[in-house]
Amino acid sequence: MKQFRATMAALAAVLALSATAASAQGLTRAEVQAQLKAAEASGELQALTSEDSGSAFLASHFRSTEPRSEVKAEVKEARADGTLNALDGTDSGSFYLSRHEVLDTPRAEVKSELAAAEKNGTLDQLYGEDSGSFELAAHRNQASTRAAVASN
């Protein structure tokens, strides 16, 4: 069941991204379906649903656009100001972010959004095995579909 959900979440994400990219590139439905089959055949789709959530696949396909000297300068700066390892802790940086994130949304607005999310059921959708990935992908897909329908 867990693997099925992960596969469906990845498939939804790929389809949402494909739909957005296809509309921007003017691809036909058949061309998008062919791209999906090619991704499945090459193992790209499976790589994104594997145990590491595609980290190894994405890392092997990443190409930096910044010069090495610029990256080294940024690392040196982060080391000097203490932010280099801030996101590496057991809390994935939650403590650091909670102390350094500037929030400008009024508390009353946050509380009303929370109450609305609890009432309509969207709050619970972000918790679970996939950390809300499936819900977010579905929401993005619905938004792009609405935008496409509105533009026609």
C-alpha cells in the first residue's frame, strides 16, 4: 500500500509537471504520454519513487550553473555566520528556521486559516506517510487544470 501511494504520488507529480510543461511547449496528449512511457522505461519514474525519494537520481542529474568560486565563497560565508549546518540537525533545521523566519502574517489570520483547514479536512491531508506530497501534487494538478479551462 505504501509503495502504491508513493508510485501514485510520483505519477501525479509527473503528470502535473508534464501537463504544465506540455501546455507551455505546445505538446499533444500523445507526446506527453510518450514522454511518460519513456520515463517509465528508462527507470526515471521508478527512481523518483525509490526509498531515497529520488535523491540519488536527482543528484546524479544535477548540473550547477554557478561557478565553483562562487559556491566556495557562499560555503565560507555560511560557515562563518553559523548557517552551514543549521539544516542538518535531527530536527532538519526546524529550530533554526523557527528562530530566524520572519513572519508577517497576523496571528488572527493564521488562526482563522488553521480553523478553516481543520473544518474542510485539508489539514489532515498533509500528515501521513507521504507528508502531503500526494495532496499537494493533486492540488497543483487541479489548479493547472482550472487555469487551462479558464484560458480556453
